[in-house]
Amino acid sequence: MTAGTTAPGRARINARTLRTDRWWVQPAVTVLVLVAFIIYATVRAFANGDYYAAPYISPFYSPCLAANCVPGSSEVHLLGSWWALSPALLILVFPLGFRLTCYYYRKAYYRGFWASPPACAVAEPHGKYTGERRFPLVLNNLHRYFFYIGLVFNVILTYDAVIAFRDADGNWGHMGMGTLVLLANAALLWLYSLSCHSCRHAMGGRLTHFSKHPVRYKAWTLVSRLNTRHMLFAWLSLFGVALADLYVALVASGALLDVKFF
Amino acid sequence: MGYKARFRVWRGDDADGDLHDYTVEVNEGEVVLDVIHRLQATQAPDLAVRWNCKAGKCGSCSAEINGRPRLLCMTRMSTFTEAEIVTVTPMRTFPVIRDLVTDVSYNYQKAREVPAFRPPEDLAPGEYRMQQIDVQRSQEFRKCIECFLCQNTCHVVRDHEDNKTNFSGPRFLMRIAELDMHPLDTHDNRAQEAKEDHGLGFCNITKCCTEVCPEHIKITDNALIPLKERVADRSYDPLMRLFRKPKK
Amino acid sequence: MTELERHAYDVVVIGAGGAGLRAAIEARQQGLRTAVVCKSLFGKAHTVMAEGGIAAAMGNVNSHDSWQVHFRDTMRGGKFLNNWRMAELHAKEAPDRVWELETYGALFDRTADGRISQRNFGGHEYPRLAHVGDRTGLELIRSLQQKIVSLQQEDHAETGDHESRLKVFAECTVTELLRDGDKVSGAFAYWRETGRFVLFEAPAVVLATGGIGKSFKVTSNSWEYTGDGHALALRTGASLINMEFVQFHPTGMVWPPSVKGILVTESVRGDGGVLRNSEGRRFMFDYIPEVFKDKYADNEAEADRWYTDPDNNRRPPELLPRDEVARAINSEVKAGRNSPHGGVFLDVSSRLPAEEIVRRLPSMHHQFKELADVDITKEPMEVGPTCHYVMGGVEVEPDTAASSVPGLFACGEVAGGMHGSNRLGGNSLSDLLVFGRRAGAGAAEYVRSLGDKRPVISESDVDGAAARAVDPFAEGGTGQQENPYTVHTQLQQTMNDLVGIIRRGGEVEQALTALEELKQRARNVVVEGHRQFNPGWHLAIDLRNMLLVSECVAKAALLRTESRGGHTREDHPRMDPDWRRQLLVCRAEGDGVSVTAKDQIPLREDLMALFEYSELQKYFTTGELAELPAKES
């Protein structure tokens, strides 16, 4: 165990922290919510059912790439019939990777799950700390690749929201609560992706002379503005995805009837 | 208006020390530093505290109040209830000298290890031309008053003394970001140095530096993460390597 | 023999503000081994408090600006009492000093074509202040600090030691300068951290210790401003001039008590803020002096039109020079028309939309919100005059910053003459750079001229200095034991009440009696504890300096029977051209000081020619004017 705040020379104070506020609330809430999401997502990912209620497809299962996808849920089947597991498992690794390497979620799970640190000026329980310099945490530097892939997913889920304006028979001119749910989900995902730190860097953050790249500067400025709310979008889009899936599941299982506007 | 507040102040030196209880008068509108000064003038004339401007501009009176890294001069007594015990300790990441005064030489040492601004050789003084939008990012970082609260709160060194050798801390990683974004700096591989010489990889962006910054500089979002992205450009992104042009 | 740490340097700079750091950079660049000794940490100097900017006639915003115009503004601001050679050098060299900062890495706000932006300020004819938002002082200190680090990196590359040629001794207080015959031979100091003594053997010492504000109760100055350099110079045999001129900034915070004195920037009034008394009256209209009647509006309607149409309207009287506004506020308070906490109201909330206030005055908005819990977009501020700057200081050779003691140099606020009787905003930061560099160069030149014949330190002087430093720990003595905090508080009260913004002969005499008594009491100051970081002891040592310097201020204030710039005598309200030719010189005598008058050096002819005859008439005696070459009026 390496010496922390009790290292020789430092003021002799043994308390782990002298904070008097409820500093543990925030990491505790983070853990609770994320664990709840993980449980829900795992159950739903393995469920391999109730993910398509025409014309709505759950974001957990889109794009549905295996031959065992329920009819109507997708047109492209990259994988043959040998794939016997839930088709969600084929794709979820990408959004999962995007969120795992996200600069905001990193803070959330380092604090919440790893207590490194649990809160500011509260000693962490670990004897050694090497940060993100070694495997596996050094992989967090690949965030930008997940961001690019995430954009592809955003396009697909936006497409899903657009085709939700067709009715179950494929005729345009439909709109139900499910359409709204999928639209909201797609919008939140866009906000989450576009407010991403890697996006901000790609737009213009890597430049030294903004004045020579007026368009990229403009883009950087917009993304920077979104970026200040990245945490908010991270949570909203997480809830959005779960709720969209839940809605589709409830409709598909017949527990709920989709409200139809026109 | 005035009331008697209960204060608990850490007194001691590098060998030993303890929290001492005081009951001291507090008047309307005062900050914690005023109360510390009153203790000096009335009960503890040799209570050591470092301070200068008393207006949040010099960054001298850094300490921890109820466990939170703060400037003594910018913490108003009205943020506490009259019944609350106010605990004041020195910064816990640096060696203590006496009472509330710590040895912050770690920071000056790290400052020396960051290669200085390297001016362009082809421009004479007076010939520098820079656009406002090109300097404003670095200007944000130059608001830093060097109170070292970010260095103090950063768990990388706060909780791990042995990391001090290899980690320069948020203040000086931000300094590297400032120079890397400076439109006329000609030093070429600052991002790489941030990774290799200053331990940028230790940072796990848990944002405590940003939380404690009295100047409200967005250290993590505007300096550390962009620096990490610049490191990724060079070290972790094979595509960028293919496309990269030499700087400037 | 006293046990102590010894260091030998070519140049020792005392003070690590703008002037001290610039002097150290110069001395080191000229190849001399240089030490900087400062009371605080490196980079914490009072220079960080400067908000407005650095005045330099670069002409980036208005190309009509030139050193001549800057020189004229400076002389006018100082009511022609300035040392004209200093004002000339300052105006000529300021632009180079600012541009030099950019090579150190400074990032000023820019104009549209990429140059350094410049802003308007009181007393400056053209937009002239290079700035970074409202934190220009911080930028200046940081740039100089980083330049020093860069020089240390060069030394490290060459010698393997960062500190081989330039070292900063932070949190170290110099208590005495040592001499060999009449020449400076070194400095005696103690580490604040341990209380241990340090001896610097050095043939040249540059004083850059700043001002004296901590002798006053209400001040914008930090604890460091205890007149150390002024007192060291006096005790070493140098003279001070212009000590009666102390600038009171009209708008300091008055509430809460903890922040009393902290500055409220002039820009608040420049952007439309108005001053009102408890009756709600804009009282500044009642205080426009005769000489300014043609430049300032006498009614609210015209004053309000000025903000949008400055060419066809006269300025609002809130924008009168600092001394005028400070006196007016003082009179209102004395007449009982004060705000609840003894100031007047400065209101911008009824003048501008809230978002405009936040945009234009971000740090003021923040300052009042954080420190006073006042939202300046919704309610008025309470303000009153605060001691801000001392124009007086060590009498120096303008070109080399050398004092009358060989080997002793002074620059920045501790040097006198440059600003005459009143300093213009923005001229302080440029003063630091111009004369900091000159002092470093002057010291280097002097050290080279000495060759091998360096002055030596006498051990008995060292023993004496050590004994005097620990004196406050010794109990005994005849009188009652005194607490340094109590004596300091009474000194501040005395100076504030009796030698403050408005002075009367009788009150200044009372102050001198009180100072004499405080001096006696200061001898009986006893401090508790040990020498390790002991604030009581530090104060006891600084107190001696404050008392000595306060005596200079009071004695000079009593002698100067006129009102000019930062010196207002209620019993002698007129500015007297005869007094313009006189400098009051303060020297150490016995355990106190003596003040004598001395003739001012006449203004050089070509510089005189920069002014209109009609303007000179306001300041010069008929005799002086008669000697001028005939000019049309």
C-alpha cells in the first residue's frame, strides 16, 4: 500500500475525508442507475423476443443482422442461419463500447464503481494507481473509433424512426406513440454523439489556428456549446434507449396498445 | 448580527499535529480568512496561514474547509449554519510546514519541467499577429491564479505519493495544453511530452480539478481532454498518423 | 558570530512583482548571477491585482498616438510635478516592453487585424491600455514568471542546475541592507518558513518592494505593502521624495468589513454607473471644479447623452479624475448623506440591462456576488475611497534607477518621481517594466564598473542585524508589553483619520504626536511562540517599516501647504505654482526622519514645447513662464 494523505511530511490527519456533506450520494446514485440499466439491458439483449412490433423496432436490436431476426424487422441479413443466439448480441458491443470509453461515463464509473476517487478529496481505497496508461484502460483512447461507429448507428436508428411513419403494412402516413418514442430516442442519441469530446476534437479542437478554418471553427463552437451538456445527454440518451426498448417490448408482447395519432 | 462560531483548526508541523477547538466571534459578511485573522489577533498569535490579496486573485490562501479544498478568502461564513463546526486544515497533498501553511514546491518543480514558450524565430517583437479566436482558448487557461487547489485535490497524487515523480498534475498539464494551443509557439511535440514526461495517462478525468477551481476554468473539458485527444492523434490513431501534416 | 546561511550574488532584487522580475531578467540576461528575494510565493505579488491594462503608445487602435502624447498625458496627470526624464523614458520605451512580453508568451486581447488591442482609460487621450479582460496584472506577472523559468531552463541545459544563475528566494524577508563605507555590500534576511537567517553578499541591490498601503486602514493593498523598500532605503542613507502624495481610489468596497477597500474598477463609471447619496441625488454635479467646467456636464440630461454621443456632449462628472471623485464622496459622507455602511451608492443596475452588465463587468459582478452577496444587476453597490498607490518613493537617477547610495537601485512603486503628484491608471504596469529593466541594467553596469573591488560585509553589522530581528521575542524593557496587531491597527486608524484623503495642518500634527507614541509602543512589542512561520513576529518587523514611512508621509504632508494630486489640504485648497518647483525630500535622522524641500529640475525645453502655453499657465509661475521663448497664447 502506498502512502496517500498519510504520507510522511503531510499534516497528520487520519480521517479519510473531513467532508461533512453527503459526498457518497452521487456515486451511489450513479451505481444504482447504471446497475439497473445493465440488468435490464442484459435481460433484454438475451431475451431474443418482443423487439419488433411493426412498424417499430427496438433500438437494442437495430440493425437486426441475423437470419433469425423476426420477419419484417430488417431487410439485410449479413449473418446466416447458423447464428442461434439473440441478434442483439451482434451489435450491442458498439454502443456499449462508445459509452464505456466516453469521457463522461469514464468519470462516472471510475468514481462510482472503482471509487477512484469516490468523490473529490475523499481518499480512494486502492494502494496503487496507474490511471489509463496500461491495458485495458489504455483502450479508452480508442473512443473516437466508437464515436464514428456510433454515428452509423445514429443513422440507422434515425432511419428506424423515419420508417415508423409507415404503418404495419408499409404504407406512409402513419404516426403513433411509438413513432414519437423512436424519434425522441434518435434525437437524444444525436445530441449525445454530437456533444462528444472526440467529436469536438474532430470538428476543430485539433486546430491551432481557428481563424484559418472559419467553417470548422463554427462547427467547433456549436459542438462546444453542446459539449457543456454532455453529461446530461449521456443520461437522457441512456434512459431514452431503455424506454424505447421497453415501449416496443410492451407493444410487441401485447401488454400495451400503441396510441395511434393518424 | 455577530455570533460565536465553533472552529476546529489543524495546528502542528511535519512531526505532529492536531485539530484545536476555538470559539470565535463572527460578524456579518465575513469570510473564513477573516475569522482565521481574528484567531491570530486574539487567541493564537502564532497561527500560521498564507494569504495575500484577500480578493481571490493571488491564490495564496488555499486550504481545506470541512474537508473541501477552498480559498479561505472566498469562503463566506454565511455558507455555514451558526451551529456548524467549521474545520480548517492545510492542503493534504503537500508536506505541511506549520498549521495551515504547506510546502508547495512540488508545483514549482513541475513548472520548471514544462518546456517554455518557444517564440517564432522569424518575427521580431512587435510583429506578432494573432487573431482573438486563436488566443482565447489559451487565455482561459492563463486565468489560472496558481492556487494549486487542483493539484491538491487530484487523487493521482493526493492518494498516491509515489505518483508525484511521474505526474505533473492538472495545473501543468493545462499549461502544456495552453502552449500547444498558442498560435505562435514553435515547440513541436508538446502532446507527446504530456504523455511521456508529464503523466497525462494517469488522469482519469474524474473532474475534481474542475470542481475546485476558484477561477471556474474548465480544466478537464477544455484542457485535459483536448490534450488527451491530441495524444490520441499521435499515439493511438493509425488513421490520423497517415493523414497528419507536420505542425504549422 | 551569527549562525546563518550565506549566498553570494552579483545582484539581489528585493520584490518579485512586475518591476522586480523584470529587473532580475535584465540582470541575468546581462550575464550576472541574480537572486530575487520576496516575501510571498513566486508569482503571488500584488501586481496581480492590476485590472485595467498597461499604458503604451503603440497606436494600434488610434494611429495618432505617440510617445509625445503619452508623455503629455502623464505630466498632466501628475500636475507637472513628475520627474520629466522618467516620464519621457517611460512614454518612449513602454511599447517595446509590452511587445517584449509577447516574446515571453503573453496573450493580450487582439484587434481585428491581429495586433494588441488597446482600451480607453481616465486621463489617456487615446485608447492606450494593452489588456487581457480585467486581469492584465496577472498576465504580466505570469509572463515574467514564465520567462524566468525559461531562463532557468537554459541555465539547466548548460550547467545542470536550474538555479545556477537566477534563483528566487520565496517567502524570505529582507530586514536590513548592509554597507561597506557608503557602498551597498549585501542584505540580511530571514526565511519566513523557518525563521532562520540568510545573508546575501551582493554589491548591488534593487528595491522593487511596492507600496505602503498597509499603513492605512482602508486600502486596496495586500499585507505585503508595508513600505519595506522605502524604509530599507531610508536606513541605508538614501532619500525619498514626494511621500505626501498618496492616491486614494474613489471606489473601493465598503461592505462587508472583510473586503473593505477592495477595488471597484473605474470601468463601472465609464460604462454608465452613477454615484448617488442617501437622498438619491447624483451629487457629483455639485463638485465640478472651476478648471474642469468646460469639459464636464452640469446636468443629468447632457451627462447621459455623452455615453452615446461623446463628441457633442460634455462628460458626466462621475468621470472626473480620481482625486476629485474621492474628495466628493468623502464630503458627502462627512455631511451625513452616506449609505448604510458609510459610503455612497454606485448604481449601474438602473442604468444598463442585466445581461449587459454581466457582459461588460464580469469580474465586478462576480466580486460583489461572491464577497458581498450583492447582485449589481439588481441593486446599487456601496463604495468609498480606498488607499491605492503611493506616488512617492526612492529618489533615483532616471536612466539607471540608481539611488544616491552606490549599489542601491529602486524601481516600480517604491521609486518616486515618475508619476508626480498623481498617477494615471495604466501607467503603473508600464512603469514596472520600463524601470524594472533599467534598474536591472543599471545594477549590471554598476557591478561591472566595480571590477574585483567588491564591498565587504562586516560581521559586526551582521550580528547587529540578527539581534534587531529577534528583538520582538525579548521580554523585559521598561513599558507595558504590546501586541503587534494592536499597534498596527492603531497606526492604520491614525493614518486613515489624520493623514488620509483630506488633510488639515492641525490633524497632521496630531498624527505626528500619535506616531511618536506608537513608535515608543512598537519598541515594547513582544511576540509569542517561536521563529517558524510566526505571523506575529513577521508583523512586528514590518511594523517598524510602516512607522518610519508613515512619519515621512505625515511630515511631508504637513510641510506642503497646497493641494495637488494625491495631497489635499483643506486649509490650503489651492494649487500653488511655487510649490510645483519644490520636492520634499525625506531622509532618516536619529530614529525618525527629517523632511526638507529641494528644487525641482526645470523641464527640458523641447519637452516644454510639447505643451500649449495656455496649459503651462495653469501650473507654472510667472517667473518660469517669462523664461520661455516667446509664444503666442
